[in-house]
Amino acid sequence: MQTVRRAAVCGKPIAHSLSPVIHRAGFAAAGLTGWEYTAFECAETELATLVEGLGPEWAGLSLTMPLKEVALGLAAEASPTATATGAANTLVRRDDGSWYADNTDVPGMVRVLNDAGLPPQPSITVLGGGGTARAALAAAARLGAREVTVVTRRPQARASLKPAADALGVRIAGAGWADAAATLDADAVIATVPKGAADQLAAEAKWRAGTILFDALYDPWPTPLAASAQAQGLAVASGLDLLLAQALSQFEQFTGVPAAPEAAMREALLAAAAARARL
């Protein structure tokens, strides 16, 4: 009898997640017939109990909002990236039964921006001051940025990013939302704000030729900000690009497969997103 191996995505809400589509396609393409990938709706206060109840067949968990910070505290060991950002989107079961925490959002962002043609030692603007903004700071550090312009509505939000920036060796140049349009002339603009938060900025945007916009949203798409950049002929990446890029490393860590079947996982993701858009 074949041993079933399991993985899942956890968050709240979770019904919208396309992670099962990506990972199941990966299992099929890699010939991993004994693998299953499901979804758990789970609040912050419920994650520890859920993790404690998982049997030895569980290889790993993907974590989305609002679980990334609490997940880090459940791990016996964490990657330097997860530690520096204070967030983990990945828990991997070790042979001894303990959990290892990682943040694959960071290499995912690096991959997406490099694929879009970002130059070395880039200038980077980050819109927003939440957990995804911390991942963006870590990605900026890996890409060679020494200073990152962070645009938030509240100064306190920028201040909350300083410990992560210090750990990553990146200096924050702060700006308020009223000045956001003037900060879009960077080599890359990474928008990490919630749906609708940057819509007004689209009409005020002062884009520079060659700027790359990386908008972490993907539903609905394009966002007004992304449409504004596309209208100027700029390279634009979406949250779907990040969803796939971060899942590749998760898949490899969960399964031990050295190279995730990216083409099959991408095809499944884009098909599912297109089908959802038609609803």
C-alpha cells in the first residue's frame, strides 16, 4: 500500500487560494502519485493546535495571511530570511518531527523582478508597510539595493519596518502617501497595499521609462495602478507571478524534488485564474 504524503495551505479566508491548483499540478507533472495538497481555514489562535495535530505523513504547510508571523514561532529552526523578516510562509517537516520555517516570498520576489529585467543595484520604492513590505525589503537587499523608499499613510507603519531593515542592512527613506506619485520613478516599484488602496494613485502616477511595476495583487487584474503602468509601456508583474515563484521553492522543500516542474505549475495557475476571471 502506497504511503500518502500531505501538504496544505493555511490562512483565513482561504477558499480563494490557488495554491492547491499549483501544487497538485506539480505533483502530477513530477509523477508524485502519492501526494495530496489541501487547504485549511485557520485563524492565528488556531494554528498551533492544527500543527501539533498533524501526523508524520505531513511534509509541509504553506502559510498565507494572517498566519505568517505566528508560524515563525512554531518552528524549531528558521532560515535567516524568515528570521530577518519576522515572517514565515513555509513550514517544512524535518525527519525528527520538528518544523523548519522559511520565507519563500523573498526569493520569489527576486526571481520575478530579475525575470522582468531589473538592473543591478536598483533603486526601489515599496508602497505599503505590512508583512509583504518586509519581504520586499529583503528582496531589495538581495538585489543589491542599499536604500529603499517606503511609502505609507502612517509614519508608524514605516517605523515598524525598521528592525527588519536593520537586520537586512537596508536603509529606509520614508515618504507619506501624499508624495507617493513622486516616488514612482524608481527602477522598480513594489506595491504591497491592499485592494483599492492605490487606485487613486493610478491617476497621479508619474512613471519613468524603464520602471518595473510589481503589484502583489492579482484579483481583480489589472489593478488601476497596473493598467496605468501598462498604458505607458512599462513591464508589469502581478501577484500571480509571485504566487508561482514562491510556490516553486515550497514544492522543492516539501517533496525533495530538485527542480519543480515550473511549466506545468504555471499553466495550471494561469488556467485557473482565467477561469475564475470569467465567473
